[in-house]
Amino acid sequence: MTSAPQDPPLLTGSALAHQPLGEAVLRPVRGHAFEACVEQLATAIRLGAYPRGSALPPERELAERMGVSRATLREAMAALREAGLVETRRGRGGGTVVTKRPGLQSRIPAGQQAARRVEWLDALAFRRIVEPGASALAAEVAADNALTDRARRTLTSAHDAVAQAHQPAAHRQADSRLHLTIATLSGSARVVEAVTSVQASLDEMLRAIPVLEANISHSDLQHARIVEAILGGDPSRARRQMEQHCDDTAALLRGLLG
């Protein structure tokens, strides 16, 4: 008789910050295992936690991380392959590799857009609470000298990747990775889960509006201020800067989405 998969131990603090970003955003599934598996993995890929060309963890590790059987995980991976998100390579050096390029097209049917806007407004309100708090927590970690050199380099690299991404779709994905990285530095698995949720909604919203260079430039400047405040160990400033960033993005989206 096969025993049910056990939830993996909850990681917090530096252990969470030092995880690969893709693994940090995955968590034990809730509800229907197959659908929840597909949703989590597809979201992680779309937000750039697993960029194009990167390999997903081995099947056994993914199943343990998500708290599902390997049979359920295989079904989910088959769905991702069918959707063109990944491909599985056999033989030496094989594994499951992300193949989907980042894209900005919106596929929301016209009849669903009004209801979706209500959900989006709720997500923006939730984001205004969650992401400033995540930034403040990350800065508190830095203020306590608990932010390791490795974690500092990870944050700096994530910020640099946003500034160096020149194509709109690549920039959107790098932007998500930066926000998820800040969440991991908070040391709270629940914060990572919440930020992943709001970033998934934000990603959907931003794909539904035109790419605006002025907004990207402004957003990059705000990112720099947020990262500076976190690395400087200033929780109040980190919170304020992220609040301003959330407010400005929400104003843009409310204006363009109606």
C-alpha cells in the first residue's frame, strides 16, 4: 500500500532566501491536486521563477515540494508539455526544460473582462498590504545583519536583470522575479505565497494594457529605491517606497482597465 505524500518542512529565514526562486514559490497544493499542480507550475514559469531554458527540479523533488504523488505530478507535467510550456528530454543531461518564451498577449474573453476587473481591483488592494510589508520585513532582516552576502547578491542580480531587460515581455518577467526575490528575503513562506498570488494577478493585468516606456522607466527608478532601502536596512523607507510603487502601478491600471 502506497502511503500518502507528506508535506515538506516549512522553510523560513535564510533557508528560504537561499532556495532557488522556483522552489521558493512552490508549496503544498490545496484543493484538487492535478489542477493545483498545473496552476502552480504554470504560474512559476509565467512569472519567470523558472525562465525559458531552465530545468525544472527532478520529479521526486517536485512531488515532495508540492505534497502530491508522483503519478499526479506526471499528469500535471503532461499537461504542461501539451500546453507548450515545457519539454522533456531523455538520456544523459535530460530532464524537463522550460520552453515557453515570455509573452504579453492577453487572452481574456470579452464576456469575462467585467468580472475579471472586480477581481483585479481586489488584487490591487491586497497587493498594497502585502508587498510593502514584504519589503519592510526584508529590510528588517538586513538591519539585523541577518541578510547574508549571498542574499544581497541575489537581490542585486535580480534588480540588475530588470534594468538590463530591453524587450517588454522579458522586462515583465524580470520585474516579477525581483518582487518574488524580495519576498523570499522576508524569511516568511506565507509572504512568498501571498506575493506570488498578487504577482500572478498583476501579470495578467499588465498583459492587458499597452507597454508604456515612460512607465517602465519610472518603475525601474522605484525598484532602485526599494532595493537601496532594503540593503540599507531601513524598513520604514522600504515600506514607503514599495507603497508608492504599488500606488502608481494601481493608478495606471485603474486608468487603462476602467
